[in-house]
Amino acid sequence: MGHGFSTLLYKEVLRFWKVASQTVAAPVLTSLLYLLIFSHVLEGHVKIHGIAYTAFLIPGLVMMSVLQNAFANSSSSLIQSKVTGNIVFVLLPPISYLEFFLAYVLASVVRGFVVGAGVLLATFWFAPLTFAQPQWIFVFALMGGAILGSLGVIAGIWADKFDQLAAFQNFLIMPLTFLSGVFYSISSLPLFWQHVSHWNPVFYMIDGFRHGFFGVSAASPWLSLAVVGVCLAVLTVFTLNLLKRGYKLRA
Amino acid sequence: MSAAIRIQQVSKCFGSTQALDRVDLEVDQGEFFGLLGPNGAGKTTLISALAGLVRAAAGSLSVMGHDVQSDYRAARRHLGVVPQELVFDPFFTVRESLKIQSGYFGIGDNDSWIDEILENLGLTAKANANMRMLSGGMKRRVLVAQALVHRPPVIVLDEPTAGVDVELRQTLWAFIRRLNEEGHTIVLTTHYLEEAESLCGRIAMLQSGRVVALDTTARLLRRFSTHTLRLRSHGEIPADLVRGAAQSGGWWSLPFDNFEEVEPLLARIRAAGCRIDDLEIGKPDLEEVFIRVMQGQAEAPVN
């Protein structure tokens, strides 16, 4: 990877960091509000895999923040650059489509990690957390962030207007993340909805991530790793192909 | 020595619109080249194809001998493009924008060259201002600066003076002229024909995606435009002179090629008993050339 890649990565990180109150502080506060409300209602009533509800909820909120912010970073950066026209600044230089892809996706992962760490810092006071198998925490945060970062690249390139991007976010990303077992264990669902949830790749990201904290989960972390790995591979190939063809970027 | 720009049989459609139709064009190193044509003639599409922003459907383009598709990295390193749209990244200051742009081209430490560009474009005082805070003219200067950070041997300016004030025009052209004198190849599109006439050594005119005229500025002027002797007089102009002349608003315009013809012309008018009230000499101008080429493209030979 050349200097073009590292500069684009730096620029993408600097971009969200310059408006950190919107891109970091706001999602951390949102997660904190979820925690305060849900734990107030459910703490003491619900235990999942023998874990107190608030402790169970925290990793879910952290991972949801990682995923949503990874998506938001690449998608909003690209749509803004396209709408304002300054996308030419990255299309004119000798940056390969692979460098372009990696820079946007990695910057999304960085944003996800920063927000995720912020949520963890803001919430871990509320319940005793363990870090049973931290390697899973890292692996799923990285891969989940990369998947949503790639989806953000696809959405940002595909959308011509902000409302199209909002539709992608509201009708695809939000349901997938909210219905993935962030707030509940899917074992508590009726059988039909359990089966449906097993078709949601985000479920495996959350479940595998949570396994890193408690060492227990609904699915085996290895199964989750396989599902998440396949998703990442498919999306990477798909996105690289779009970029190579210059879809909507190089007419 | 390879051509600065070589465009061979390049075609491009957008839907049913033929934006470029088998365009052939070659610009030598060190030239100051003008690309003229009405709106929608294909100038920006041609520049976009050269810059890799648009993919040509047929034909090939190269910059300093590097094909813009197969050898895009080298082609783009040799090319600096000032886009027509006034675009900017609102997140960054002027200096940040220029440092980031340098990095995209693989240049880490570029501060002294950035300082020099800022100085030459009158941007030094604005170096640490956010892009959003700049006036339109200042943003335009930054666009020019961004195109120059990697010291490209070939510089393409797509209507750089559209809607900018006199001061910026003069600053800009002084700097671009200097770069040209230092060996940079300059390609310019503009609707200000007097600008093209005074700057460009050679000119191509595009119409509906085709090159309809291509020659040195001097030859184009000679071929399609002449000097004119414009005068207002009392009395009849000799009949044989009236034939080549045009009349409007009490003024006669008599075409001539060499200044030696002026004295005999005046002598004959005087001899015919005319009294000249007012007189001026019009130079050939590119506007006339442009209009004649666009109106009667069939008679305009393409070389």
C-alpha cells in the first residue's frame, strides 16, 4: 500500500474526528440512554445465560455502536463527497481501487472502534463486566466493522441523494442491527423468530462479540466466525468489483 | 519525445447523446493549447476522459506517453486538472487540503512547494482558513493550487476564469504563463475568447463532440478573420470598394490583409470626393473566427 492509501485513510479519520461531537459523542450518548432506560426496566427481572441483564446489554450496545458507526462513516463521507463534487480530489490522483476500498473501510473500522470504546467507557460502571476471551472481542469488532464499512461504501456509491442513503440505513441497516439480539437473547424468541434471526448475519457479529466477554453465547463463536468471515469475503469481492468497474464514480 | 497529450479516435456516448465522436488531438510538450467550443461541445467530457473520470467507449488517450487506462498511475501523476465546478472539502483548511492532495500523489514533505504555490496565487494569508470561509474567487485559487501540488508537467484548466474578478485573472494568468515558460504544457478551455487569443499558441474548436478546427491561433485568425478599416463618411464610397464591404449604423467596414493596403484605400475614398468623419482599424479577432467556424463548419478544413 502506498502513500496514497495512507493519506486517504488519514483524511477519512481526520474528517470524522473534526466533527467528533456528532460522530463520536452523540452515538455514545445514545447508547448510554438505551442502557439507562432498558436496565431500569429490566434489571432484576431478566437473566440471560445466567448473566444479569445490564451486563448482557452492554456488549450488545458496544457492538451495535461499532457497526452503525462503521456504516455511517464510509457512507456519509462518500455521499457528501459525491453531492458536493469534491470526490474528484480522490479520483484524480493515482490511487488504485484496492487502496480506495481499504482506506474507506479501515477508516470506518477506526470510527467504529473509537465509538465502541467510548460506549464501553461510558457504560461499564453500570454492571460487572468480564473479558473472558478478549481475542473474540477484537476479531468480531474488526470483522463486523469491516463488513458494515463495506456496506457503507456500497451505499455511498449507489445513492445519488441523501434520502436514498437514509432509506438504505433505515430499512436495511437499522432493522438488521436492532433485530440481532442486542437487547435480548434470541433463545427467548418464539421458534419461528429464532430461525429468522439465524439468517441475520448481524446476529453472529453480536453473539460472537458477546462471547468474548462472558465465554457463553447462543451460537458457537466458531460458527459465528465462519458466517461473519464468509459475509466479509463476499462483500469485499462485490465492493472491489464495483470500484474496479468504476460504478457511478467513473462514468 | 512523446506528446504531452495524445488523443486517438476517442468516442463517448451518454445515453443517446454523442458527447465525443472520434476525436483526434495531439498536444506537444511545452504548448499553450486552447480547447474551445460552445456549451455541450464535449470539452469537459474530453478532459474527464483524459483524467480518468470518464471512460472512453472507443479510442485511446495518453499523457506524456502513458495510457490513461492501462498505465493510469503514471498518467495521473503527469496530469494536473483544475475542474470547472467550484468544489471544495468543507472539513479542511487550505493548507490541509493541499497537504492531503500532495499525499494522494505520494508526496510526503511538500511544504516548500505548497508555500510557493500559495504565494503565487495570493493565498498565503488564507493558508490556515477553513475552506468554507473563503470567497468564490479564493476557492477557485485553491482549486488551481490543488491541481499543482504534484508539479504535473501537463496542466489542464477547465474554464478557470468563469465568474472570477479581474485581479484573480491577472494573478492566475501570470502564474500559468510562468509555468508554461518553465516547460509545463497548458491546456485551457474558456468562453473568454480574447483570453484564449492572447494566451494560446494553438487552438482546437469542438462542436457536437467533433474537432471542427485545429490550427495555430495566428493561422486561424488569418484564415477566418481579417483586419477591417471602419469609417464614417460624407459622400459615396467608390462602387468597387462597396462590394467587399459591410455597412451598419452609418459605418462602413472594409476588409484588408496588409497594412500597406490602408493608404491606397484611403486615397481612393478621398479621390471619390468622400470626406471621412471618423475612422478606426479593427484587428482580426477570435470571436469572429469562432462564430464563422461554428456556423459553417463544413468549409473549415481540419488539419
